[in-house]
Amino acid sequence: MPDSDDNQLIAEYARDNSEAAFTALVTRHINLVYSVALRHTSNAHGAEEITQAVFLILARKAKRLSPRAILSGWLYQTTRLTAANYLRTETRRRQREQEAYMQSRSDETRPGADETWRQIAPLLDDALAKLDARDRDAIVLRFFENKSGREIAAALRVEEPAAHKRVTRAVAKLRKFFVQRGVMFPAAAIVGAVSANSVHAAPAGLVTTISTTVIQGSAVATSTLTLVKGALKLMAWTKLKTTVVVGVVAVLAATTSLVVVKVRLSALTNANVVRAKTGIPTDPTALAQATSHSKILIFRNVRSWNRKLDFEETLTNLGFRCDVKKSRDMGDTDLSSYDVVIIPGAQWGSDYYARYAEHAALFDSYVSNGGTLVLELNGAEKSGIVLPHGVKMVSHGAVDNFLTLPEHPILLPLDGRPIHANWASHGYLSGVPADATVLAVEMNCLGPVVKRPTFIEYNYGAGRVIAACQCFHDQDGSGRGPMMPTLIAYAAVKQWFSPK
């Protein structure tokens, strides 16, 4: 069929159930949808299922789409929400995907890889989610669909200079988001990386599969239908949340229990922000003394998820002395000469956790005699690791974690916000002592808080254990990176926080 704009094709499909019109829409936008889905899941099968679900949603909503909607922007947002629903409801699959993603991250570090893209890719979709719809549409049109300034202006119904300004401002906002998370590249580098890497070709035959499914009513997998249903609910909630923000509070009276939970959680989160701002950071005088006298040991075999600022760099930046040893040295090291011992995350692919288990009694003795043991347990969830005092980690990936003690010095950088990421936590802790301080717990897809602790500290003998089932990095847009220095400062000073 002759080239038509998206709105004409949607109108034709909605009016005549036109297979040609719908196939043209799928062909035009499938690479965008597939690429966003793949970036979220790092799993080709999951990306195909999400892509199919998104176009099923488009078919259902075609008659109700506003003629002023920017379809590529709408598809981007719908794909993001559908992918989020996919990740939240597929825990077992998410575990496999994470392993594949970790491998892909390692592959990306080979010589010749695009360093800019490697660093911004995990943050890109969260950054775009922070933009308002018009800015996001401008970015998608310009860099995902390679539209000209004139085409963007026509789509946004503005003059061409105004369209260029909007794109420039939107890029500046993206850059600010990246800089706040420690990823610092000039705008030109970001633009080049996004233009070159953000869209990938969808698998051959997927256009035909989707068009046949929609037009001819071919059978759809139960998992895909479930994904469509969940995504539609999430889209409805997102739309309602926006409405509430602009003041239409009366709508709440007629909403489902899910919405009530969301509203209550929002209020609780706001209260947590207030609590967090009353928290007391680690005493700077005590920190200065600790940096002069404390000695810290890290047992490490590999870098933690290729992150640039890890414990070693953070300790150096804070002025601490530290030693780094391999897991093979655990049994031969005199731990009593160290004030803090750190077990970093992501030490898979070696005998690291087996060595830790072999010398568990040594770590028990170290803590009970006054030492501080810090465990970053992402990566240890499948090892059967046992902490001092018999605390165990249970493998259970969670997308959201709620801060139960946001005013705690370690958590202050989060301002009371829940932790949200593909892997907010890799598991939870069982056998936790009754007098332990719980800093964070699992949440149920941004719904009710689940009482499974994921971040705790507890006394054992004369010493203390700080154990987190999440990782302290900032490569996924979760904002956890600033907690690494507050964690180290708190652990080294040993002035334990007591909730009021």
C-alpha cells in the first residue's frame, strides 16, 4: 500500500479491520518495540512474546487511540510497561535472564565495544521514563526512528525550530539523569550511542506471525494473553495515577483494590521520605578517626558486575586503607587484624562461595570477637551460603524492595524511596535474629509489603553483621550507588544506629 501516516493506518484498521493497514503498522514499528523489549529482558524469546503482546494491545485499543497520539511514543511506553509486567510475573524466567544478561555484560567489555553505550544502556529506559510524554516522543522519533526535524515537527504539531529545541532539551535531561548516576558523557556521545545501538532488527517472520494472529484470530499462547491482560491493567493504573496527580481525586472512590494499594503505598513512601530527611548521617569526626585507624579487608576473585566504582575505589576515595585477597587466602588470613571484612557481590564462576562455606566458622569467630562483616549477597543466592549466627539466604528475585528504616545512615541517599530494578534484591534472609535491625524487605510488584527481609544488621557476640541481598551499584537506574560510601562509613565507624 502507498506510504501513509500512522494515524491513517490506524483509522483504516479500526474502520475496516484492514490486514494491509495493520501489517504496515507492524512492519513500520516492530524493530522499535522488539528492541525496547530486548533491552529490558536480555532474552530473545521474552522480547518476541512482549512484542506480540504490544501489537495485540494496539489492535484492541486502535479505535480509542487519540488522533493526536504519537504512535511510536505510545508503542515505546506500552512496550516498557508490558516488559515491566513480564519481569514482575516471571520470577523463574527472570533468574535465567539475569544470568544471560551478566554474560552479555561481560561480552560487552571486550576490546572494541562501545563504552558509551555499555554504560548508558542499562539506564536508558529508566531515563526515558522520567521524561514527560512530549520529550519522550521527541527522543523516540529522532533517535529510535531516525526522523528528520521536519518530520518530528509535523508529528508534534510544532514549527521545526521548536522541534529541534525540544529534542535538544530532552537530550540534556537524559544526560543529567546519567550524570546523577555517575555516567558522564557529553551529549554528542550519548546521541551517537543511542542512534547507533537503540534499535535492532526483529526476528524474520515475526511481522507475519503478529499480523496473522491479530487479523485471522490465530491461537495465542496463554502466557501471552496473561501478559496482555497484566499490561492493560498496568496501563490503566498508570493512566489513573496521572489523573490523580492533576487532581481528579474523586476517581479513587470507584477504583479497584489494586489502586487503593498503590495510593496507600504512595502515601507511605511520602511518609518515608519525611522520615529519611530526619536521619542522622555518620558522624564526620568519627569517620575521620576511622579512616586514620581502621584497616579493611576485601575478599574478591572477580569484579562485581564490571562496575567502575567498586568497594576498592570507594574506600580509596574515602581515605581508608584496604587489602584485597582471593578466596583461596581465606583460611590463611588473620582476620583479627582487620576492623571490617567485606564479602563483595557477584563472585560467581569460581570457588568463592564454596571457600566461604568451608571457612564459615572462621568468619563466625571473627564477628563474635568484635569484627564487622559486610556481605553484599547478590550472586550468592544459589550457593547455600550461611552467615554468622546461622542466618541463611533464600534465592528469590524481587523487583521492588521497601525501606523499613529510611532514616538509617546507610539508606539516607535514597530519600525513603523504594528500590526498584530488575533485581532490587536477589533473595531474602531466613533465621534472622529477633533483635536484628531490618533495613529493607521485599515488596509485591509495588503492592503490599512482604515481610521477607533483604537487608539487615545484627549483633553476634562482640561484633556485627551487615548483610544485603541487593548490590550497591548504580548501573540499573535504581539509585543504589550512593549507598556504597554510606555503607562503608557506617561499618567502619561502628557507632550503631538505634531507631527512635
